[in-house]
Amino acid sequence: MTQVSLELALLIDGSDSISDEHFYDQIDALGNIFNDPNFYNDFVLPLKGKQVADHKNYGQTVVINDPSVAVSIYHFGSGIDPDNRQLVYPVLEQIADWTVFNGQHQSGMGQLDSMTINKVGGFTPIGDVLDLMIKEFSNNSYDGHQTVNLSSDGFETESSSSVNSLDMAFLLFDSGVTFNALAIPTTLDAQGGEKQIPLGTFTIALTCKISSILLVMDSLR
């Protein structure tokens, strides 16, 4: 296991209710951020000397002496079984492999090219996707404070009967994972209309769907 200060998973809603414009704008923005030569100095190095929660020992704190962050980016939606079109399954697809930013590798996530990424589409299985993300954390090669940043319009339109977003949000929190959410505009087309609904309209919906008490906090608490 490689020790890092932070394991950061960015989950981008790629379902049909998210417009191509809003989806690909996020990909391009993240590419600009992580490929900026000043990324480490501007965003990671300032963590040096900070006292943060110890993810291994509940209630304890540690001081970050050598700041580093492992980042991966995913998008999610759903697929349809070609042999049984009534069977819909959740899709969590990695679009940028885990990359460590530290004093030796200060910028660069070259695989982030929106021209080569096909949006998943389908429904919005938030609960299932969070469940899959827990497994992704356990299978990677890094050990640090785990944080999930999820961007979505907040409408959970499909999920397994045994996995819902509320339960998964609390499970993440109880496991010591920081969970942040960003509201993204949906389209009325997904609800039977044609116009986009302005950003912010679904902040309440996002809060209620993901957690009845949405805790948005500093990534290292």
C-alpha cells in the first residue's frame, strides 16, 4: 500500500438527464486543473503542517508532513442487459486511473480527454454507485483519508431495491469517508419537457435523495 494524505474519487453523473454540455464541461475543467503545472503547489502543498483526522484511529489526529493525494475520476449511469431489456444494471466506469500527486509528480493526468470519453447515459443509480465506490477504494493500492466528490442532478431514477442513496451516504460517513455533493442542472427533457432547469433548483432534491442530513465538509475534516 502506498501512503497518501488523501484518496479522492470524483464521481460525475453521466446519465441521460445530464446534458452533454454540462458533462463534458466538467471533464475539460478537471483536465485543466490536474494538468496545470501549478496544481501541486496551489492545492496540495498548502496541506503541509495541517492537523487532520487520523483515518486509521477514530478520534485521533495527525499532522501532514509530506502532502500527497491520489485521484481517480469516474462517471456513472446505467446499462441494459441485451438479453433481457427489462434488466437495468448500474454502471460505474473509470475514466482516469488513480494518479498520485506529490513532490515528485506535481501535475499531469494525461488520459483526461473529453473527445475520447462516451457518456454512459441511462438512469441515475446513486445508491448502487456509492456501493461500488466503496469496493473501488478497497481494491486500489493507496491508503489515505478517503473522500468522494459526487456531481449529479440528484434524481435517483434507478437503484437496486437493497441499496439506496440514503443508506449508502450514512455508510460512507460511518466508515470515515468524507462525502461532498455538487448540484448539476438537469434537463426538463428527462422529465418530459424541453428546457434546462437552472443550477441550484435541485440542491434540495440532491440533499434529500443522497442524505436527509447532507454533510458537506472539508475533505480532510
